[in-house]
Amino acid sequence: MNGIEQQIEKHIDSFPVSLINYLKSDYQSDLMVVIDDLLPQNIKVEMENEARMLLTEQSLRREVVIAESGHTPRAYDSVGRNVIREKGKYIPAFFDSPAILNFFMQITGERLYPVPYEPEEFIINSQNRSGDTHGWHWDDYSYALVWVIDEPDVLSGGRVEFVPRIPWRKTDTRDWIKNVLKEHTVFSRHVSQGQCYLLRARDALHRISPLTSESRRTVIVFTYANDLDLNDENLTHDSMEAIYPQDTSA
């Protein structure tokens, strides 16, 4: 495992200062940045193959409506954190990497931490049926890094849609979402296979739009916390408990 970290650290150290500054500026504009070539090619391929293998062998179907996010839907196949931690190698190594975490701190300009709630460390999600979606919501913790393993056809949905700098109003949430979508610009991005994006997901209303055909969007989602999260006594995990009961039950 140390060999993986050494390769990651060497790769990130090769990034020019101009690239770091560009990513910082791009992130600050709308609290979302798409990143290319974050990993050495060999580790990238191994991590993507690991995700596909786990999805084939271990996935469960998730079809739920989440009350905490205004009764918005979730529909996709997924592999939870516990299975990935037990059977995976490259996905846990990415999450555990100090070099990766330090790189994200350079982009965001704040101290970040591995998320303290284990079920949210990392998950694999795959929208693969027409209508599959990850409906409008906010994340419990501040940062999501989403690695795209399989990208859908560009005309077949599965786009990242988000409204930055919008707080989660946990009362009358459905009406709040409707109001936000009515009064604010919704940013929309198609993120390609092999790319990843960092999103300030606690402070952005966001979703993955429904697939409109039998295409596929597979991602690994990694979660990171900041000081705000670690000191928030009101932070809960109700949505995770509803979607991933196998990983969140005591």
C-alpha cells in the first residue's frame, strides 16, 4: 500500500504551480471543479477496474425516496463502504492518501479531514436504467470528490446539476428546493470517464439528472469533512441510513 501512496505523491508533486492556481480559481467561481489526470495512469486503471468488479459482484439495488431532502428519489445500483473497505485495495488507498487530501486542501484553501462517519467514506453508485437518478439533495459533510468510472451518452442525462452557495433548509425542504430552482441558475456539467470533480456539496443543492435511455453512469464518491462539520452538533446521517442500511446499522 505504501507503494501506491508513493506513486500518488510523486504524481501530484509533478503538477505545475500554474495548474494548482487554475484549479483553485475554477473552484472558487462556483465551488465545483473538474480535475483531469489526478492519478498515475496505472493506478487510475486499477481503481476503475476494482470499482467495476465490485459493482458486478457486490452491488445492491437502491430505490428509495428520501424525506430529509424533500422526498426526492434515489434509483441506482450501489456498493457500500463496508464491502469496499473489506474487498477493495485501490479505492481505500485513494481515500486514505495524505497526498490526495493535501492536494484538495490546496484547492479549497481550508483544512480537510477524512470524514469521521465511516459509512460515508466511499461508495460506488451506478445509474444504468432509464429514469435512474440521484435526486436533489445536500450532503451531510462539506466535500464530495466524485470519480467518473463510466460516463453516460452525452445526450442521455446523468449530468451533474447544482446550485452553489445555497444552504440546506431542513424544514419545509421541498418548498425550499422548488424556490431555489425557480429563483437561481442551475449549473449543468457532463463529466467524462476518467475525470473527477470536487464539489462543496454541503453548500450546494445538487443532483444527478435522470438517465433518459439505457446508458450508464458509474462513479466512486469520496467524502471529506472540514472544521465546520466536525464542530456541528446538529449534523445527522438520516439520508445515509435510509439508502445504505447495511452499512449504517449499529
